[in-house]
Amino acid sequence: MTKPLDGIKIIDFTHVQAGPACTQLLAWFGADVIKVERPGSGDVTRNQLRDIPDADALYFTMLNSNKKSLTLDTKKPEGKEVLEKLIRESDVLVENFGPGALDRMGFSWERLNELNPKMIVASVKGFSDGHHYDDLKVYENVAQCAGGAASTTGFWDGPPTISAAALGDSNTGMHLAIGILTALLGRDKTGKGQKVAVSMQDSVLNLCRVKLRDQQRLERVGYLEEYPQYPHGEFGDVVPRGGNAGGGGQPGWVLKCKGWETDSNAYIYFTIQGHAWEPICKALGKPEWIDDPAYRTAEARQPHIFEIFKTIETWLADKTKFEAVDILRKFDIPCAPVLTMKELANDPSLRASGTIVEVPHKKRGSYLTVGSPIKFSDMKPEVTASPLLGEHTDEVLASLGYSKQEIFNLREAKAV
Ligand code: COA
């Protein structure tokens, strides 16, 4: 089956998570992604948190599927020459080195543009160019703090909290993928490549936009009515942490179900959608609440919303999280069980949709990974194993016109 990105050649000069997540997505959609790695060691994640001695760690395999691996020392003159050849015939180069690393290697944007004016050069950095922190190296949690996620996540009586979701890393990679695809469409019109830059801080902030909304509301009216602090608590001059509150216009909370005393995930998320109040009352066996002035409107409910949640927990006490959702779904109430990674890994729907896939790997045996979360009517992205270090070095060099003897010489020079 042909894929939309068939024929697009990408130099994947990325490591860790943000860059690899971007190029993996593009590889799923058909791009020819060649991961350039340092000979001998490769991407650090090959070795990080290993669960099987001598086999690539899951951290690497889950971010580098569908790619080729070319080992190349791009600081050696022989390696630079290979990279230049590759640049001349590629459509995109993606990198997420620390600030200035590509320039120090001799591949500034100007040089890359000179080598191939049609090539798109896509970069992830911690902070955007010209930002007063643009010299900083950045990892996931640093970005969550810098982008406003940490100060607004967690409970009001606890410290700023990091989300388990990779808002700084994979999220930035997804933003970069959108930028690359946009630049490719732009190139179709202009014939020219361009530089696409995404910062981790900006990408986190882009997902925290409702908190920037709340900052402005707070400054105008002095309170935020959907936060647990309202109306009994205090508001300062910055958006507070709201625990498990809804965040949008709908109040919601994580509620205990049967077994919570021993199972730390026996919870559901329950949303009190304004117009669903009547079905909620019916589902809970509380028809008297429907027209009660103390419950009828969102404004009337908010001052005692936690009492309402407590009553719902009483109703949930003899129901598992799955039983509860099976009842509530019949009343069209937005809710979900709090699912563990074990439950997700074994979820038959996620397996059937290709969101979780099992991939055979030469050294590891098979492993689970996430498949494309984006579904198409005319394409089913297939996930193939991540490459071994340098697995495609000879193949890529041969495709660039190197003879067997020249490849041997490059090996002797430790350039590949
Ligand atoms: N051959 C030779 N040298 C290579 C090479 C290759 N194939 N690939 C990389 N290198 C060199 C680079 O040239 C650079 O050398 P230099 O610092 O002497 O110029 C070095 O390896 C890599 O440096 P850097 O990217 O800064 O690595 P690091 O381990 O010190 O920092 C990060 C890691 C992730 C903190 C940093 O890369 C970073 O801030 N990246 C941008 C933001 C980002 O993506 N963060 C991670 C999100 S998961």
C-alpha cells in the first residue's frame, strides 16, 4: 500500500524523546527516516533503563520504530562528507541537540540551506530562539515547569507537580511534525525549504492555554468559580492548583469506587455536565434533586459540590469502576474508569484499533508499543521494529553511491 509520505526522505538527527517521537510519527505515515547515530553508542536511550541485558531498552524501541539506523561520526571529516551527501538528497533534517551543537558541528541553518535549498530543517530546543533562557539544555520535567504545567498541576496544599504525560517531550515532537508537514506543503508552492523551530516551553504552554485563560479571569474578577477553592477558600493573584477539578466549564472529580481501600486505582472520573443534571439524578436514584433549588443550577450546586461528590461516592461504594461506568453510560454521563497501564496494555479495543501493538524485534523478542493514535480511512499505519545500531549503515551508504571499498575505508577511519 502506498502511504502519503512515501518518497519523503528524512535525516533523523534526533535523540531521547522529543525529536524521535516526531520522526517516528512521520515514518509510520511512509517517510524514509534515516536515524543518524554516533558509532559505538548511538542514541542514549538504547542503554537507558534496560530490562534485558545487551538488548536495546524499551525507551529506544518505543520511539524509533519504522526507522533505519546509520552510524556516522559527524565530527570527523569523512563523516561530514557522508552527511553532506545525505543532505543533498533529503527533504527534511530533524534535530534536537542542545543549543548550538549543530552549528559547532559545522551545519548551521545557512550552511544546510546552501547545501540543499529545498530541505526543511526542523529543530526542537528547550526555549525558543532569542528567549532569555535559550542557552539552556532542557528535559521533560524542566519544560513542564517552564511552560506553566507544573504550577497549575497537583493539589493546592502540595508542591507544583509533574504530569506523567510527556507534555514537554512527545508533545513537542507532535508540534514539530505539524510544522514539518506544513513546511512540506509550503515547499510544494514555493519550491523552497525553510527552518521550522519548536520549543518545549511553547509546546507545553500551548496545551496550558486554559490556565492562561484563568489567569486573566482571575485578574478581572478575583475568583475562579470552577475551582475547589470557590467559594469557601482563598484566591491569590496567580492561578492555583485545582487538584482533580474539571478545568473546563464542567465540575468533575476522581471518585472512589468499590475496592478503593486496597486498589489504588479503583476510581472513576465523574463529570457533572450542566445539562445532564436530570439524568445524573436519575442514575443516582436522587430524583428529588432534579427540581430542588439547592441543586437545580450549576451556581446552586457549586458551594456544596464536594457534598454532592460524597453522595455519589456512597452510590459507588458497591460498584467496581467498570460496573459504575456501565450504568452511567446508559444515562449519557461523561465518565471513565481510571485505567492502569496494565489494563491499557491488555485492552482488546486498543489492540484491535492498532493503538497498542506487539512488534517482533531481532534481539528482544516481541515488545508492546503504541501505534498511531491518528486513524485514516485509506491507510493503516503498520509499526515495524526499531533498528539495531547501524543496522542500515551499508544499505544507506550504498544508496549514496559508496562502493564496498569506500565503506570499508569509512569503517577503518571509524567514521561509521
Ligand atoms: N557524531 C558526532 N557527534 C555527535 C553525533 C554524531 N553522530 N551526534 C551528536 N553528536 C554530538 C553533538 O555534536 C554534541 O557535541 P558538542 O556538545 O561537543 O557540540 C553532542 O553530541 C550532543 O550534545 P547535546 O545534544 O547537548 O547532548 P546532551 O546529552 O548534553 O544533552 C539534551 C541532551 C536533551 C539535554 C540536549 O540535547 C537538549 O537540550 N536538546 C534540546 C531539547 C530537547 O530536545 N530535550 C530533550 C527532550 S527529550
